[in-house]
Amino acid sequence: MLRSAVERLIPSCAGLQSGKLETMTQPHTLVLLRHTKAERPDRSADIDRPLTDRGHADAGAAGAWLAAQGYLPDLVVCSPAKRTRQTWHGIAVVLAEAAGPVSPVVRYERRAYDGSPRALLDVVRALPEESRTVLLIGHNPALSQLSALLDPAGAGLDSDGLRTGGLAVHQVTGLWAGCGPRLAPLAASHTARS
């Protein structure tokens, strides 16, 4: 009875029993991944460029690193470009082998292909709060610029930013909606190579 009275007076307390409040206070993990090595542009459209053999192998190496570090995404936001979709496929195969059945929700997002760092930040801010670990697979320069924008130090990556197969892991301590410049420190970085 007391709990229901409190819930009526303070609506945010309604999440105590359902676990919503716990979800809001646990940190989120945002893993940024630049696609692995792709074929050089030819006569095909940029969005249709496939991975090279090395790119396929490096995608597996990225998946192995994510599994070894415990960064198992429950949501994947992926550029619709062929090279990013192939990168995700290589990662998903390795994650399934290393960590058992992994079935994150996968969302293909145009802004992850051609968006600015601010557009990517808008994508992050719109992420569902129940998603604890999100893998965002995209392209440079926007992905590296987003990483620099999020990190309080502003320069956690080398001067070239994320290389192909480069991962930047950021910790978001508040709500996704509150994520902003200098509010998500770089916790780890790695360049996946086979």
C-alpha cells in the first residue's frame, strides 16, 4: 500500500519493482567499429563495395576480441553499406562460436553510412535504454570524430582515428538520451587484425 502511494506521488518510483530504475542506473557500453578492409572503389557505387579477403578475416578477429573482452552486443546499429553488413556477419559468426547463441537486434541505419558525428550522436541518444551494450558499425571520418567528441580527453585514438577494423569502447554512465560531448570516456580501443 505504501509503495503504491509512493508510486502515485513519484512516478519514477514505479520502475522499482519492474527493474526500470535499475536499467536507468546501470552504465551502458557503446562500441564503435569502423568496417574492416574493403575493396578499392571501382565502377560500382560506394555503398556496394565488398570486403577484401583480409577484411573478412579481420571481421572474425574483431568478433574474437569482442567475445574475449565480454562486449557482447544486445543491439547492433549498422550502416547499410555492403562492407559494414559483411563486417557484422563475420563478427556474428565468431561471437556465436565463442559465446554461444548471440542474437542481438540488428538495425540498419542510413545515418551510420553518411551521417555527420552529430547525426551519429543523435542515433546514440535515441537508443533504447534497455540496450546495455550497443555495437555501432560505420565509416570514417564520422565514426572517429564521434569517438573524439564523446571522450572527455578528446584524443583517445591515434591521430589517424579508427583504422579499418578499429574499435573504440565508450562507457556511458547515464541515459543514452543524455549522452553528449565529453560524457562517455574511452574505456578501451583495439584494431582487429587476423
